[in-house]
Amino acid sequence: MSRISDALGKMILRARITALGGRLREAESPSANKTSALGGRLREAESPSANKEEKGSVTGPLVAYQNLGDPVWAPRDYATFAREGFMQNAIVYRSVRMIAEAAASIPLLLYSGTDEIEDHPLLDLIRRPSLDHTGTDFLESWYGFLLVAGNAYAEAVAIDGDVRELHILRPDRMKVIPGLDGWPEGYEYTASGRSVRFVNDVLDGVRPILQVRLFHPANDHYGMSPIEAAATAIDIHNTASGWNKALLDNSARPSGALVYAAANGQMTDDQFTRLKGELETSFQGARAAGRPLLLEGGLDWKPLSLTPKDMDFIEAKNVAAREIALAIGVPPMLLGIPGDNTYSNYQEAQRVFWRQTVLPLVNRTARALSSWLAPAFDTGPVPRGRLDSSIAPSDSASRSRPLVALELRPDLDQIEALSPERDALWKRLEGVKFLTDDEKRAAIGYGSLSEAPAR
């Protein structure tokens, strides 16, 4: 409550300062103020409802005034997720790679309303976003960062009034700059001790940075990584792997005890140091596994074994692996994790993987790219690039005609795992007698035959 009170106090103080500045300007220029006031009253008379409509969140300024104009830092350590999660855990690595590669392999189609556009500059930009990256490389990095960090950022580069390149930016180097309304008004990218701020649009309606974030219940500007939800399971899995590694380093067997059974029952310090050094240098590690141990008089080796209860760490590792896979969205069967019999067969697991994990990410990305880049291109009836003002129609009928926005959509027909669903749908439509051919085509996402262009 104290933070909200402080924020409200700052807002009231700022409003008073603004009002005082307005009164000072009125005193300095009374005639200009009268003219502006008269123009304001005329506009009110012409549009009485204009001043009554206010767009924007009422609670936005409460969020914005906490860090107005300053970068907001991410609330966690991205480097830890990348290092201990993706780089050191096989389950996380394979899960992220599977999702990113599968999502990047789906082609994106361009539509204007219900009409598919096969040749368009926006499609060329998606297929080759930069000189050193293909569309697949771009999207694979995009999905990978989104899964590891919970946020993905892309930069648009415009040259001579056209968007020419798209670049993926690392999430750990990007910070959000909130505006007065609580929404991001800019971004700050920091690398090698230097920072660059992105504020102004590269083109009319095209922001310089596109940010897509996964849902986070406790943060206003950053998304939540699925690795964060699986952090405990990842720690358990990594610890179990470290245990196995240590077990191999100790001749692949549980440690034992050397018992000194001489008459006095006690070794001298020199004897103890020498014996310990010989064991560490000659009888530890994978290369020394199985080497016979030569004991002097009075020494006896007592091996220690693990009980079945002590061996539960193996099952704990498998349980942790299943939790990691489920948190990221990959069926454990596809990762070869034992003990998971939820899915009846491998084909069903593949279908669930594509439907519940891959396609939601692809649809979200396609909509985000569409709303971000579509304003840079012509949205008229026959889109063939940016709208040229020299050939734009000038009649009132053309100006009043609503423009259809361009939209990117995934090509589901290219997903082999969903072919059984597609075949079943075609068979059902083939047996329907009360639908026309055009209605059947519309039901499966194809255009009407009567509207198809002549080839």
C-alpha cells in the first residue's frame, strides 16, 4: 500500500507542476492562449464526444511511475537458465531443440482476408530476413530464446522506406523502458559496455523492436520461462547425473573402507598420508577400474554396498526428467524416458506434441509478425509491395473502401504428424451430401473454385 501511495503522490505532484507551468505560459502569452482555447471550444462543438472517450489503462500510470524512463531489469538470472538448464541438462536441451526445430520447419503462408498470396515482399523478408540467416535460422533462434528466457526480441531494419532485414536479439541484453501509460515505450540493448535505445518507429506503424513474452503472473514487462517452473526438477536431475559421474570416478562401485587391524589398532600420520595418496593416484577413476589392490599387513578392505532404498536416486532422476519434459511441453515418450505409459503409442504422442506445444507457439508468432510488419506493406486488394502514393487511387470511393490486413498463417498441410487427422477430415467431408464443393473446400481451409484465378 505504501508503494501505491507514493506513486499516487508523485502523480499528484507532477500534475500540480504541469498546471503551474500552464498558468505561467498563460501569463506570458494570453492572446495565444485565448486563440487555442477558442479552437478547443470549436472542436468540442464539432465533436462533442471526442473529449469523453479516453483510451488507455487507468492503472497503467501506477505501473509506469515506479520506473518512469528507466530500464526495467529482468527479475531472474537468464545466464543460469541457459547454462544449468539448456547447456548442462540433456532433457532441457533436447526438449528445446525439438520444439524450436519443429516450429521453425512449418512454412508460413500469407493471406489477405481469405485469399492466399503466393508472391509478396513480406514472404521474401520472412524467407530471408538477413544476409547471414535464412528464415529457418531466424525462427529457430526465436523459438529457442522464447523457451529458455520466456521472451523473444526481433529488430526491424528499414532502408529507403522499406523493411529490409530482421535480426534476433539476445533477451539477456534487452531491457524494457516503460512509458507513461505503463506499456513499453522503448527498449535498451546493451552489449560490450555500450547501450542502444530503440524508441522511434522505423516506418509509420512499424516499431523497431518486436517483443513476444510467455505469460508471467507476477511481472508486467517480462515473460516466464518454462525452465523456471522446472528449476527444482532440473537441479535434481543434474545432481543425480553428478552422482553417477562421481560413482564412475570411484571405479564404478560404491566406496568402501580400509580397516587397520594391527595390534595397536592405529596408524601413524606418515602411514595414513602415504596410503591415502596411493589410493587417490592409483585406484580412482575409470582407467583404474578393476585394478587389484595390494594391501600391507594389518589392512583389510571392507566394501560398502547400497541398499535398494539408497538406489532410489535412479528413479528420482527419471521422475525429474518427466517433470522437466512436461514443463517444457514434450511428451516424455518422445525423449526415451522410461516408466511413462501415458500415451498408447508413439504416433499419438507425436500428434499431442504438435497440437499442444508446437502449433500454439507458431500461431502466436505468426500473429505477432503479422501485426508488426503488415503496416509496412500494401494492404489493398492486390498486394504487391509497399503502397506507392503516385499510383494510389484518389477517388473517395477507393479511400473509403476498407483495407484488408495481411496475415501470416502456418501451413498445416506440411505437418506429417497431423496427416491422419487431415485424412479423416477429408473422408468425413467426402461423405457429406448437403454441402457444396466450395463449402467443403472452405471447411478445410481452401479457397472457392469460383474465385480461383485462372492459370
